[in-house]
Amino acid sequence: MVKIKPFKGIRPPKEHAAEVASRPYDVLNSVEAKAEATERSLLHIIKPEIDFDPIADEHSQPVYEKAVENFKLWRDNGWLVQDGEEHYYIYSQTMDGRTQYGLAMCCHYEDYLSGAIKKHELTRPDKEEDRMIHVFNQKANIEPVFFAYPDNAEIDAIVADAVKNNAPDYDFTADDGFGHSLWVIRDAEVNKRITAIFADIPALYVADGHHRTAAAARVGQAMAEKNPKHTGEEEYCYFLAVTFPASQLKIIDYNRVVKDLNGKTPAEFVEALKADFDVEKKGTEIYTPSRLHNFAMYLDGEWYSLSAKRGTYDDDDPIGVLDVTVLSNLVLDKLLDIKDLRTSKRIDFVGGIRGLGELKRRVDSGEMKVAFALYPVSMKQLIDIADTGNIMPPKTTWFEPKLRSGVVIHSFEE
């Protein structure tokens, strides 16, 4: 069972919403952020190194201080304004004609520590620490984490009714063509009912934002330890999430490119693959994997279909069934001697949002030698892994569209 609450959101006035809202801090580098940031963009708060000339080290103390300064400035300028009452917020995203409706809410850090908020990835301590500093300094969750919850018909009905009978407070299309809308749920009884419904929901699932979730939980825990009168109801116990019904979410492919063939010629590599795969040459036109355990490979100017042979994977194992596991075991480790995806400098990862043409481009440029495209992981696979306490291999899931940062912010400043 999970504990959530409404909150007094800090958000831009309607006329500034599209400009303030930005892509998340971790999907673009500092140079890209500096080029993308307009005057009111939240990028000045979540990537404040861009305000230095030259761009500063994002982990330096002056940059952390600049983030606090900018957050205050945005509020002083009226570019971010706090609501007077606690609300839940409906946040919808539209991509390629498909719309998903989430609830912006505050989740309790103890649910993360107890496992009621379930993860499927490991986190890196250095990234956790960086995000923890940001949250602690700001006394706010500037960027939401992205959760899923088991579908609930009553929540669906509440959201559908609010969307049907109320104009959105925001409704804009970002530069990438994705639509974003926000509704404030102002009915106190509806807000109370949402809290009660989630008290009976068994678990939430981290979809995107494992480091931000872990950092927020560490902040809540640290502040609780410093407060001799801690009750567990303080605002610092809660952090910002946008939580979607699992059935509405779509995971897209997360692909691999490798710099060399571990001493093999292309012909030798293709021949070696035949021990574990049915290999079919597809020619120069892009080939897209058609099913689980079917892979696309681009090598030496041509595309191949690789279908893992029966007996090379375990469909009864929540980790063994994953195509990232199959590829890692049978190709990356066995043939290319890449043992650790987190540390190897010979491999890189390409989100499916860039398209398979990006794989071809990186190989044709000579930067990489071979590329592999994978069939996307399903939400059922993610939930099965989280429910069994397992951890996915690195770079397995890519959710799209990403949440815009700055649509709504949660502050726990006293």
C-alpha cells in the first residue's frame, strides 16, 4: 500500500508555461542546454552551469549555488508561482497520436525504503549524491520522477471526468512536437478520494528517474534524522512524481553500438553468430526487429536479422527472457568480450527515439563497427522484474515522451 498526498504546486503562469517547461536535465548535455535555453527556461535552474562563460563544472559549488539563486529569481519575477491550496494535477502527454494521462502527486520516502515503490535499475552513488545536493539546497523537487501504477478503474473515471468537463490550465506543444497539458484538480473531495484510492494500491513502479527517486528518499531520511519532533507527516517526507496507469505507457527500444569486432573480420563475426542465432541477410534497407528474441544488426553496410535459437534463453526467468540479457550473454560477452556494460568504453547506447538510422550513421561514419537494435521491453516484463526484486541490465528501458520539467514543482521549504 502506498502513501500519497496533494501539494501546493509551484508552476508557471499560463502565458509562460511553454517557455518555462524544459526537457529533463539528463537528456541533453550542457552545450545543448545552453543553446536551447530561452530567458525563462527551467534549464537555468536544473542545468545552471550554462549561465557561466565558459560553461562551468556542473558539480561545482558555484553551480549548485546558482541553481538556488535562479529558482528564487524565477519566483521573484513571477515566472513560477505557488498555488494557495493543495491539489493533485493531471498531466497528459501526446506523442504520435497517443495520449497518456498521469497524476502529479507527492509520494512518501518511506515507501521507497520499504519497497512499496519498486525499482528495476541500480543507481550510481555519484549521481545520487549530485541529485541529493540539488534537492537539499532547493528544499524542493524541481523535476518530477516518472512512476507507473496498476490500472484502477475509479482513477481512470476521475481523470476522464476532469478532462472532459474542464479546460486545461496549460495546453502546449513543445519543439519536439509532443503535446503537454495540465489540469488542476480543485475539488477537495476528489483530491481526498484520490488519496484514499492509492492507499489501497499495492505498489508504485519507477519507470524513469531512479537517481532522483533515490536522492529524494535520502533527503527525506536525512531531514527526519535531524528533526527530534519528526512525525512522518512533514512536507520533507514527500517528493514529486507523475504517476501513470501502467497500460498507458510505452517503452521503446534501447539499442547498442560497438566500436570493434574483438579481432574478428565481419565474415568471421557473422559466422560465429550462427552458433546461437538464425542469421538472415536483409540488405541495405533498415530492418526493424519484429518480435521478442529477434534482433537487427547493421554491419559492413548491410542489415541482418538475428533470431535467437531455442535453448539459448529462458522465458521462465524474468531476467533471462529479456533481449538485453540474450544479446549480452550470446554476443557482447561471448563473442566481443564486453563483460561490464557500465564501464566498457567499447560500447555505447542509443535511445530508440533517435531511430535506427542513427545506428547506421554511427557505423557508416567509422565511429562504430557494428550496431544492434532490440525489440522493446514490455511494461509486463518491467513489473515482473520489479515484483520479484530483480534488477534489469543497464540501459534496458527508454520511455517516451519524457516528462517536461517545470510544469509543476513541489517545495518542502518551511
